[in-house]
Amino acid sequence: MNLRDLAEIKRRLNPDKRNPTILCGCYIDHVGNPITSFQLPVATLSEQENEGYMSIFKKALAGQIGQTLTPVDFPSAEDDILLRARDTALNDEEVLQVLFSRLISGIREEHPDMQSVEDAQNAENWLILMLYDQMDVRRRDINDDIDYENSDGSFSYVLCAICPVKRDKPALSYLPSDGLFHDRAPEWLAGAPAMGFLFPLYEGGAADVNTMLFFSKDSRDSHNGFLKAAFEIEAKMPAAEQADTFQTLLASALGTECSLDVVQEMHETVSELIEEQKKDKEAEPLMLSKKDMARVLTDAGVSEEKTEAFQKGFDDTFGAGTVLPAVNIVSPKQFKVDLPSVSIKVDPKQADLLETRIIDGRSYLLIPIDGDISVNGQPVFASKE
């Protein structure tokens, strides 16, 4: 799924357009007991309600593919529950109840019963929201502009958002009727989705019914427990864990060759590849194999011995044939150097200004002074001696 495909789905969630037709929900307490369920035609929602719901669904598609959004294998031939939900346009009560029951099982797996009264009082309830939408797949002319008069077919999908519902704090509220402030009882408020999914995956106008696009607000959490309990499928390694694991592998395999110069060169090269890939809106997010990274490391001056050690470690760590999202290898918009007592953030385009040097037997990180200097906002002058 590329950036253009994702943007096309997001545009469908513009509240002014009211493109989705049906919205379903199931509200459960902190132990998974259903409180209520509902099914609403989107056309019947008030303007404010529609904006609120569409805002939640948009957040279930937020972030980058490979980080908060991850394609996950979902073989529909073995489990057709999502296919049936989509094909019945969320209008089959039996299918909905089975699906909600399975989603609740997933939530229960990740949030077991509370062990004390205090825990139960502070626990979150959960709101499961789903919508159905069908859209025309428009052709594009020779200038890559959308041809609104011709269609290549249609694409239908379901989008799910699973949101924590928290009780707000008691407060004083003003009542105009008597001009006084009175106690206002706490209310239960739906928050931004913690997880969700789009099914099926949208690929260049076609439906991949064997893949879902899974959303996790926290890139450190793949919600493997939820996916196993609800759909009996395995989540991929979380994005943050991929990044940490890759960094550990690089340091271990390269040893003393994992220098500032090498990391600078790797960051610059991979960042350029990411930006180049972004220019093509139809291109998939950049994925890098062990051989791709081996070439980057060789070009950065890493020895053949260390490069081979990296490739072996890559297979042992991630599995042979695995490719990683490039955005989990480097952060194109960030270059940060951490020392035991100092952290330095540098514009990635200026990262080459940093250098290490040994002076009088001691290692130093050098930053050339070019322009004004300030400390905690206070302008200062560099010492001339």
C-alpha cells in the first residue's frame, strides 16, 4: 500500500462528504462486558457527531506505513469473518455479533480482569467502532490526474477503531439559569484509538483480501495478544523494537568500526533513498534487505569482515529473507548524539559538521561554531582562547 492509496482512503473520511454509509459500535466495560451496541446510518448523524466519529477513524490511519501502520497477513480462506463483514456491508447482525465477540476477546487478552477495587475504579472502558464504505476506483489520465468521468471498478472496505473510554474528573460547571457554579458529575469520554485496522488492504485500486492494515498508536506495541486472541494471527515485530534491535545488531557486528563517520554516512544515504522513494506516489514505502544495508555499510568504509558479520547477524536476528522498513533503520528528520551527560540534536542536513577527535589522549566530540550561540535562550559569546 503506497502513500497515494492511503491518502485516497483518508479523503473518504472527510466529514463534509459523508462517504461511509454505515457506522457500528460496541461499548464494553473494563472486563469486557457489553454495555451497549448500535448501528447508525452515517447520513443520520448530526454535524458534530459525524465530525467526532470521522476524526476517530482518521486517527486509525495516522502515521507512517512500517511504523504505526503495518500490513499483517490475514488469510481469508482460513478465516472469512472480516470478508463476511465487508460483503454484508456491516448489515448482518449475526456476523457483527461474532466479530464484536472476537474483538472483545482480543481486548480482554491485553487487559485482564482488575485485581482490586481501586484498579477497577480507575480502569478504562472500551469503544469498538466500525464503518463500511464503498468507493469508485477512478482512472488516471496521461498527466496522472484523476478522471472523474470514468471508473475502473469499485473498492469496498471496513475500518475499525478501538478506543479507550476514560472517566474525566469532577469539576465545577457554570449554570446560566442561576448564575452559579455547581458540581458536575464525571463523564465517560472516548479517546483516540489505541489500535484498529483497515480490511482489506488497498493496493493500486485492488483489494488484497489476505492482508489487513493494522494500526497501533504506540509503535512499541504490536498488540500481538489482541491479534492472536481475535484472529489467531501473529503480529510483526513492533517498529520501535525493530529500530532498537537493528541498532544493537549494528553495534555488535561492527564493533569499533561502528564509528560516528559510518553512522553519519549510513544515515545520510538511507535518508536520501527514503526521500527519493517518496517522490513516487505510487511506490511502496522503502524496504531494505540485509544486502541493501551491506552495500550501504561497504560504501561507508566498513571492512568486508565486519560487513559479513552484519549479514549473518541480520539473518540470525530478523530471519533470512526479511526486509525492514527504512524508516525503522534511520529517522530522516532527526540526528541525535547521546553522551552520558549530554544530548545533542543536529539538523540531519548538517550532521557532517560533527566529528570526533583525540586530543592529548582524550576523545572529544567537536562542533564548529558558525553563527550566534545561546544558552537557555541567553545569547553568549565563544571564548577566544
